[in-house]
Amino acid sequence: MLNPIEYLKGVGPMRADMLKKELEIFTFGDLLEHFPNRHIDKTKVNRIREITPQTDYIQVAGTLLGYDTVGTGRAKRLLAQLRDSTGILELAWFQGIHYVVKNLNIGSDYLVFGKTGFFNGKPQMVHPEIEPYARANADGKNFLEPVYPTTEKLKARGFNGRQLGKLTYALLSLVQPKDIPENIPEEVLRRLKLLGRYEAYRNIHFPASAALSEESMRRIKFEEFFIAQVRLNLVRLQRHKASRGVVFEKVGELFNTLYSKYLPFELTGAQKRVVKEIRADTGRGHQMNRLLQGDVGSGKTIVALLSMMLAADNGFQSCMMAPTEILAQQHYAGLSELLKEMPVEIALLTGSTKAKERRRILQGLMDDTIHFVVGTHAVIEDAVQFRNLGLVIVDEQHRFGVAQRARLWEKAAVPPHVLVMTATPIPRTLAMTAYGDLDYSIMDELPPGRQPITTVHRSETARANVMDFVRTEIDKGRQAYFIYPLIEESEKLSYEDLMQGYEQVKSFFPEPKFRISMVHGRQPAEQKETNMQRFVKGDTQIMVSTTVIEVGVNVPNASVMVIESAEKFGLSQLHQLRGRVGRGSEKSFCILLTGVKASKEARERIKIMCATNDGFRIAEKDLEIRGPGDIEGTRQSGALNFKIANIVNDRALLELARAEAERIVEEDVELSMAKNLQLKTYLQSQRRRNGWGKIS
């Protein structure tokens, strides 16, 4: 199936070039895996009078009355009229007009298929599939006709879904069972009543019935999930089995003293559970690779600190890496406060660390007088060497590349334990696919004393009332954020919007009575840092900012956030921004300001935000709305590259595939049993082809 696509009859060099550029079809196998997105029962011919506003795709037959090209330039289009005994249907083409006209004969009978709509009260079909009716009848097909995803460029060159179908039909006439070998163990196929692979591939393209089409889809979706889960489980179990790791043998005096004397509050049940999981991982002699998901404010930093104390009790150093300088500084300040009575040394290493202090830190890490270092990318530089690195903690890990993270674990003879943390809740289905090679922990409880944030939606027309409310909070001694969207395609437009917003805020909160900080991407790093610190220290009462404060600003006194043009933000980002308030003991508020004409999808996002503070519920909804391909931070390219399976719509099948994969791999991690040899052979062939391997 690795034959170049140009060698398939009916393709040739020019078509092959189009297929490669437009659809990434390079080989026979790629064409076979270009699955149809639906099938049409072409045996049914409808009447034109049956078309209603609710009609979707339909097939009709009739006589071509005439056609004409109207308009010029981009407005140029081809209009034709098709009549049957019940009415007239207008046909319209906006592209490929020259090609279409060559194949139209007035007075001839045609069979047309396409999506219908109404224009000026009359039924219309845009870019229909059209063929002479006599030839269509002569085909005598006994299967459902596939409709393939294609592109406008291909359609414009007369290479539509039907042409793809003809090529696939020609390919399947050449394909033998040996070309599509089975890759799922026979006992799994039998127990789950799945079609064989060869049969499924033939029938997903040209099924004899709708039922057979469904069975083929189920089989191939299951296969996609199953193969991905087997890979991820193999990586995880083989790592557990083969990778050496330093051993944290004991829970010692440092851990126990911090736990019993210096923690600011009793740990939540979730925190205790995660600490136990980390304790078990680090005592086994294998490298820990654990993902810690915790909603905003769930206390991940305390868990990280307890893990660092565990390392110190066993004679090992720890390193915590954060994506921004301000977040690293806040981690350092928070940890230093908790450790001020403890006999351990902690240091902060960032790009702006002065040369003298930097030399002191580098020496302290080398001679083990510095036990913990918190930093940014600066900690992965070659000059930074450790005497005995045993634990690496990466915060907001999706902001670091795999290679960057790997440079940290190369700084020790035995790979250090790895704890990666994220405050972006990841839906379970996404975690199972994108992070399935990691052990993962979830912290879904907030520490005592943290109050839920009240979130409300207000229209632009209520701005004056919103400003009055913010003023009452500031009069109580609180602080407030005003957040403006960052439009990546137009930095200039974003800057202008922010400046207008800043002037507007100043008009409601005039100086000198009110003091305002402003932060945005165009500012020099030093100025941005100064303005942020003024707000953090309480020197200013209001922060006007773009989304640069999404992660990493901790101001317990800030009790209200106004998010301007909230309809322009995604759910995950809205939730992250909201997490900047509600960090103290006072009641906090998030006000979502939108324009009057927000889209239906935007209104749905706003409604969810007002209904819940639960980041995991929000993440699940975000996945439903946006789909898996758009979720930020999916770390393994290829983990979600399924052809037809969908982790939202096919969740039950994913759960089933995961269970089967776990059972097989736990029983036979080498896949050496006779019943698993086909699966092993397939995985080896895919490894050579796709180069998948260990995921850091």
C-alpha cells in the first residue's frame, strides 16, 4: 500500500500533484484511508416540489432548460435551470465555470445531487454533482455512494468527491486481504463483534447497506483508538519497567516539620491523595512521570513543595521551572515564605538575575548548598549544573517544548523524577489520548476559605452600572482588573483597542484619586514588570491589561475582574482569566461584558461561565464546542490525528478501546504471545513509517 499515488490508473503526475498538495494523499494507502464523510442512497430520485427549507442533500432528475453566465469578476457565476414534471430548480456554480459549461447540453436529461437552499423564494442547488441521466441509470450501482471530503481547489479543476470515489473504487479492485492485514487480536474482534479489517475497509467506502456502513465505521474508529491506547500504554509500562529512577526511601524530618508546623491550612483530600501517589512513585526505583491537573487555586504549589521536601529528606535537590519571570518570582516568594523557618536554601534564577547572584547560585547548586531552585528557561542553560538533582517540577508545562523539558532531566546521571503541573483542566477523554503515556493526578477540591467567584454577564449598554460597582469595590480597599482581548492577527488593532479602553477607564476613575497600571505586549519587559509589581504591591488600584496576565499574577486583594468583549475569548481562557480573582478571603466577582450582537456560540460560552466555577466541567464543554483539534496544549502531535474517530462523539468507544489496550499490555507488555503477534507486527510497521516513540 506504499505505492506512489501517481501509479494508480486514472491519476497520473498532474492529478497526483493536486492530491498531494490538497489532501496529503501520497500513496495507495493514503487514498484508502481518505474515508468518506457520508453516503448517499443514489437509488432514490426525488421530485423538485419535495424540496423544502428543511431539505438537506437531495437527488433530482430533470431536463436542462438553459444556462447563462452572469456577473463579472468575483461576482461571476453560472446559473442553469433544471425542470421536472413538478417544478424548476436553479443550479448555480461560482467556480470551475469553464469546465462545467463544456459538459452541459440544453434539452438533455441530467441527474443532479447536492445541498439545497432557497434564493428569492425559489429552490436552488449550489455546486451540484451533475451527470447525464441515461449514463447514471446504466451504472446500476448496488451500494451506497460515498461522499468524500475534498477542497474548493480540486472542485474548481473538476476533481470532486465523485472523482475521488472512482479512484478509490479502482484501487479496491486491486486490493487483496494481505494488503490490509488484521491488527486487532482475534479474541477482541470476536468478543466485541467487530468486522475484520479487510471487510471494514471495503465497506466503509462502498457498503451494500447503511447497517454495513455503520459496522465498518465502528470497527475503524475502534481501531484508531485501540492502536493509540496500546502505544501509550506500552510507553508508560515499558518506562515503569525499564527506566531507572532515584529512590526516595523515607519521609523525613523536613517533610514532617513542614507538614505539621508551617502549612497555612489543612490539606484537602485531593492534595493528600496526590502526595501519596507521588510518594509511591518516587519510592519504586523507576523514574516518575506524573501530570498533575489542578484547577486554579487548588493548591498545586503546596503539593510541589511537599514533593521537594521529600527529595531533600533523601539528599536530593529540586528544580521548579515556570514559563514567565513573574510566575517564577511568585512561586519563589510563596515558597520562601513557607520555608523561612526551615533549614533549607532556595534560590531564584531568571534571565534578569544579576551576575554576582547568578555566580553564587551556580556554585550553590554545584556544591549542594542550595537545595531548591525556582526559575524560568534560565535553569536549562548549560552553565546550570546540579550536584544531585532528584526532582524536576514543570509548571504550566504546555508552554515548554519537549526538547526544553528534556534538557532538565539530562542534568543528572540517573534521570530525576518529573512532575508536570497545569492549571488548565484537561477533559478526561483528552487526557487519555494526549497524555496517556503519563500517570496523571487530578486535584478537584479548593482549599478551605476560598470562596466561589460570582460571574455575571452584562451588555455594553450596562457599562455605567458596571463601573459604579467596580468603584464600590475599590472604595472598600479592593483592586480591580480590566482585561481586553488580544487579536493575534492584528497587534496594532489590539493596541488601539487597549488604549481606547485605558482612556475610557481613566474617564470613570480619574487621577489622582485613582491609580491605574497598564500592561500589554508592546511594552519593554522592564516596564511591564514594573507596572505589574505596582499592582501586586497595591500601589495601583486598577490593572488595565491584555491577556498577558492570564497566568501568573497573584493579588489576593483583587476582588473584581471586568473582561471586555468577552465574546471574543474561548472558554478555557475565560476560566484562566477569572482565576486571577478570588485568591483572597473576600468575595470576588467576574463581569463578562459583551457587545449587543454576540453569536450563538459566544452566548453559550458566556452562559457556561456564569453557571459554574468548575474548571473540569468547563473543559469538557470547551472540548464539545471547539473539538479536539483546537484545544491548546495537546502535547503529542499525532495523538489526536484520528481519521474518523472523535474523542467527544465516540467517548464510549474510546473507553472501551482503552480498557482493551490496558488489559492486553498489562498481560503481555512485549506483545510476544501468539495472539498478539499481528498487533506487534503492525505497530512495528507504523513505527518505521511514522517515527513515533517515547514521549517526554
